[in-house]
Amino acid sequence: MGNIISQELKDKVLEMPEYRQGVNKVWVRLQDHTIHHNVFIAWGDEIVKVGESSDIPFDAEDIIELENDL
């Protein structure tokens, strides 16, 4: 599974306030309508953590929506 989000989503993330330096905290909706909260994205495009786990339970290509989760 890939953990790099699309350029379109990256552009959206980069407009959001950062959670920590270089890291954004978002929620995502997947193609199957599953929602994941506490998704951490580093440098605008790499999903590095979901909740407390560094295992990413979905493919970044399946994200259809994301919003700030501060």
C-alpha cells in the first residue's frame, strides 16, 4: 500500500495549519466511505502515522476527502 497522497490533496494539506513543525493532523474519508481520524501527514504528502500506529491501514490512493483534525 502506498502512503504518498495525491498532488491535489497535498495542495490542500499545505494550506492547513500545521499540528507540529512539518506535520499535519487530518481525518480522511476513503472510497468505501470509511473515515479515519488522527492521520498524520509529514511534509504535506507522506502519511506517517494513523492514531498511535505507524502501520497505515489503507492506501493513500483510496482517499477521496480530507480535512484538518486539530
